[in-house]
Amino acid sequence: MKLSLPFLKKQPCVAVVRLSGAIGMAGRGSLNDATLAPVLEKAFRKGKPVAVALEINSPGGSPVQSSLIGARIRRLSEELNIPVIGFVEDVAASGGYWLAASADEIWADDSSVLGSIGVISAGFGAHVFLARQGFERRVHTAGQSKSMLDPFAPEKKEDVARLEGLLHDIHENFTAHVKARRGDKLDRSADLFTGEVWLARRAKELGLIDGIAHLKPKMQERFGDKVKFRRYGVRKPIWSRFGAMLAQDAVAGLEERAAYARFGL
């Protein structure tokens, strides 16, 4: 039985949540709001932490899942009046930077890659291959846009125009989020929203991060050498390691590897 003595001062505790991997992709390692919700709730509510630190290492992914996770972090931070401090490891790009911008402060390693504030859609076209192999594509729809961007049919200008409109609107949402979160810290003379990436020191000059620092020494500097760390993460059940999940994870792993490779990682 643990005794609580009111005259003994409790040591400050920082809750640490790891946000590592692609966002919203298939597979156990993917970040999404549904699996992170209970983790974030515990991190913010258990033991009255003086701060929540986010360990971020993500090349991005789904804009919707990025927004949902980021919004949950902000709601909990504001409801409980707990500051959120982000620490970037290898990369916080695209949706990964969206998550970082949800923190009140962003710190990174000298060699961290940050930015990619843009939106991308990629696909393929196989209609020439099918025609050469003698395949006939048969599609029946109700609604003229239902088969938009069918990879087995020639690309249509009107379909591309619709897609570009969607990407533009999502990009506007991303841009608004970064501006709202980073505020006057941003270098207004620079075009930060082209999808370009930067190393940490240049990102600091542009106002995308607050400086160069690592989690433990920065938290000790702020809360004292005796600060405690309590880590939270998604638990993976043993049964999920077998059967179809292995194949699904293998495919997801290739997708995630390709996402990281875009940044030379």
C-alpha cells in the first residue's frame, strides 16, 4: 500500500506520447485518431502531468487523420491547461508536421527534416497496357463523376480539374492550421507552403520550429533534474501478429518505407 504524505512535494511528471509512423495507412503501426484517442486521454489525465511531450517521427499520410489527431491534442491541452511540447526525430513532414504544429512548441534535432506543407495525390494509368493485352474495360455508373480518375481508363481533363480543386482546398486547410498555430513566429516574407522541406536550423529561421533540443535535457532544463517521465503508447495484441495481419502489415510497411524514402530516410 502506497502512502501519500501531503507535506512531501511531488516531483513533476512529463507524459510522453510517441507518434511514429505514417498517418492513416493500413497496418498496426499506422497512426490514426481511433487508436490514439485512449492513449492521449491517459497521457493528459493520469497523474496531473506538468506537460505532455510528443515524440514525432512521421512522413505524413492522411490529412483527415492528421487533423483529427491534432484537434484532439488541442482540445485536451486547452481543457486541462497542460502545455504540449513536440520533439521531432528524423522527420515531421506533411501530416507529420501537422501533428507537430499541434504542439505549443516544436523542437528538433540538427538533422531533422521538416515541412512539406502541401498535398499530394498519386496514382497510375493502365489503359494502354490493358488494350495491348486485349482486355476490354466495362464500367456502368449512375452519375457522370462516379468513375472519376479510373486508372483503367484514359485520364479526363475535367477529372483532373476536380481533383486539383480538392487538393487546393485541403492545402488551404493545412496552411490555415500552420498559420494559426505558429502565428507571428513564421517568416511572412518566405513562401512556406510550396511543399518544400528544410533541415532544422533553416526551419528555425523560418519560424517552423522553436529551436534545436532533445526531449530529456530540454524537459530537465525546464522542470528540474528530478522530473519524471511517464510513457504512453498503443499496445498491440499478440493475436494480431498472426495470419492475415502479417500480409497486411507487409504491404503497409512497403507503403510507409516509400513515404520515408521521399525525404531520403
